[in-house]
Amino acid sequence: QVQLVESGGNLVQPGGSLKLSCAASGSSVSIAQLGWYRQATGKERELVATISAGGGVFYTDSVKGRFTISRDNAKRTVYLQMNSLKPEDTAVYYCNLRFSSWSEYWGQGTQVTVSS
């Protein structure tokens, strides 16, 4: 069974930076799409960024230019570097691993709070 363990969430001031990490179990991480989602209080979960097995990336418009998703297949880890953080970025961030639409796994979530 695939397991995802997230870390890196914290309280930061506006304009600050955080780097989230998600370590995945299994030997097939390299062929999976990896991504980050977030859910703010009272709102629906939304896609933040994805990175394909081939390294192609996607970002939602609100984070484009500020966030960077990357992966290290040797470490079976996906990262989300978050710069120039805004209060609107406050949310629980979830790691996602997807082999297909019917084979998907989630991390436990890590809280990111941007406040002065």
C-alpha cells in the first residue's frame, strides 16, 4: 500500500517562504504523477500544482511564479517550494500521488498559516 508522509507546514509571515516535503513509499513512484492540493477553512479542496512522471509541471494561476513543485525519484519525494506567501495561501496542504484516475493516494495534510 502506498503511503505519503508530509512535513514542512508552519506559521509564517506574509512574504515568507516554506518548503513542503512528501515522502512516498513503494518502488513505482517514478511512474506516478505527483501533486499538491490545498483546502482552506470553509472552502473546497483545490489543485495547487502537479508534476508528471516525465517532469512536466502545472500550477494554478494563483500560485504561478511563486511556488515550485519538484520531485526526487531516488528519494521518492515530492516538494513544494513556496515563496512570497500571502494570507490567502493559508490552508491545509495535501500531497497526492496518482497512477491513474482510479489509483490515487493522499497524504495526511500539513497546515500552512500565513499571518502577521
